[in-house]
Amino acid sequence: MARFRLATPEDIRALTALECSFPPEDRFSARTWRRLLKGNSAVLVSDSGETLTSAAVLLFRKGAQIARLYSITVAEAVRGTGLSSVLLSECEDISRQRGCSQMRLEVRATNSRAIRLYERHGYRVMARAAAYYPDGEDALRMEKPLTGLSREET
């Protein structure tokens, strides 16, 4: 079973490397990672002991009950193992613990694998954002109510 922890500034180089398979316009710079680690956010990671195997970025607004899943990444070597599903569940738990009642995200309209993952977890499309990404691709805006107890509370 994967063990998750909050990322630290020492993880920035590994976080940047984890995104190497992303299109350049979708990658975060080291500067962006530093800003995310200091902001009203949570950067959750898992590692194999040698390298990071997954990462997710959650954004929170003061006073808001909506968490935003800003990014989720799983290393190519461990894709298809169910790690993304467990990581998503961990993100939902963190959001509940922070008092959020909903989670929202955007996903490339052509990313069928991610869309299926989100749908299996109960996310539904609430809108389509035309030309959302820098390359002009549309995004689907998805949302899920975070009702019930977290896995730790059950």
C-alpha cells in the first residue's frame, strides 16, 4: 500500500522530474512548486523510497468549502496499479478534514483515462471550458460532493 505525505521544499527537484511526461505547457517550474508549497494548498506525494511515484496539488480558499484538485500526477512506471485512485481518495480525505464539502477540477477533454478515474469516484461534468489550456484544448469542469466521513473516521 502506498504511503502518502505532504511534500516539502526538498521534494521540488523530484516533483519537477515527475512531470517530465507532461506537455511542456502543463509542467510546473521549480518556482511554481515553491509557491504552491507556501500557499493555501496541500501537495501530497508518495514515493518508492528512491523517487516520487505520485503527486497531487489541492488548492483551498479561506472561508470556502470547495477544494480544487489542481494537478494529479502518477509516474509512468506505476500507472495502472490503482495508485491514482488511492491518491484521489487521499485528496478527498484531506479536503474533508479542512472542512470542504465539494471538490472541483478541470481535466483535458481528450484525457479519457483521467475522466474515467474521476467518474468512477463520483465526479460529474458541470461545464465545458472552451480553449482552457494554452494549446487551445477544451477542459471539462468536474465536481463531486464530499459527503460522509473520511476513511480515517470510519
